Amino acid sequence: MRTAAGQSPVPQITTLIRAGVAEEDVYIGCTNGHKIAWPERDLLLPRLRSGDTITVTRLDRLFCSVQNLIIVGTEPRDRGIRFQAVEQNIDSNTLEGRDFFGMMSAFATLHREFVLTATNDGLAAARARGKTGGRPPRLTPEQAEQAQQLYDSGTPIPKIAQTFKIGRSPIYGYITPKAAK
């Protein structure tokens, strides 16, 4: 189970014990809900075997979003691990629970397609306004040509980078090695 910073885990622990979870089997993590990686959950999931059950008070105690539920929850379910959300009365071993996870998968796919479409529409609109994405180039075309000439004349990469006051790594994007010409 997950608790937010400053939140007491006692009500959740009580609910889980009433649902039949042994006190020594209660895992507690304190993470903000919007983070994708939850260390305690990410340590627990690989340890589980087919036939094991993860019981939580609510699904948001284990997953931060519908998409996260589908991404993180699919693999354990495929391995035969059961999910129960006590307060939401969701159990992946029941027909209704399997249907619920199926619907969530469809919603997550639909959501992803909406986001992708909106992103592509935004990029197209920006391109139509003459905007390009990504970082601005470190060197002008004239500087890039000069960097190539320096390289061709045998100047070492660190010296070329120092000349243009940029790191060595970006220089490689502007030069063509002699063997490739």
C-alpha cells in the first residue's frame, strides 16, 4: 500500500487486516501519487509468484494512473498474480474484475491515442507557424563549416570544441569523419 507524505497508514492497515491480510504481509510505501516509479511496489512485484494476491484498499494505492495500472499491472496478472481492491470491490479473479481490467486497458489505449493525436496536431500547427522542435543549434552553418575545416586540417576535437566554447560531444554532430566522406 502507499501513503502520501504526512498521511497515517493506520486506516489502510486496519482495512487490509479486516480483509484477511496478515500484518507481516503489509508493505508500506510513502510516495507522491504522480510518480511513476514507487520503490516499494517495484521491489515487491518481481518477488510474487503465480497464485499470490496483492490486496490494496483502493487501486490508487498501487497505481498512479489508469495507464500505469495497465502498464505495471498487466505483467503480474499475466503471471497469475491476483489483484484485489477491498474498498472498490474489484477482484481480478472474478468475471467482473477481469472485465474491469479489460475496460481499463481499452480506456488507457484510447487516452494514449488522444494524447498522441493532440501532440501531433500541436507539432503540425507549430511547424505551420515556422517553429521547429528541439534544442537550438549550437553552431551556425558557417561555424559548422569552419569546424569541419578545422577537423579536416587535423585539429583535435577538444581544440575545436574549445574554439567554439561548446562541449566535445556536440562537435561530433557537426563534423563528418574523413573515412565517411
